[in-house]
Amino acid sequence: MWNEPYLETCCRSALHRLKLSGHAGRPANVPDAPCLKRLSHMGLACSAGNDRFTLTGAGHARHRTEILKLPT
């Protein structure tokens, strides 16, 4: 059963870019900032003190299942 909130295409792309950015994260002033904020509100990303977004453990898990299509 599907029990996770739906991610729009733009947010799935932002999630993937966030994963690719690694520990450095993504700056808060990029064009996909609204999606990064949405991911942050969902607990998939967090805003670091230096105005950058990084992936959380939940974000890594969601990337694995939704982007990579790997089993949980």
C-alpha cells in the first residue's frame, strides 16, 4: 500500500539533484528552491545553517525507492 505523499515531477528532480550534490548540499537561492523547501517540510531535506539544503535519512530512503526504483 502506498502511504507516502506524492512528489511532483519537479520535486522528484530536486530530490535527485540534492542526492547528487552530496554532503555539500544545494544552495537555497537556486531555481528549484521552492521544491527544496517543500522537501524540507516533508522531512526529506534539511536546511543547514549556511543556507544550504542537505538530504536527510528519510530523503535517502525516498530517493532509493522513488528515483532508483529499488526495493525498500
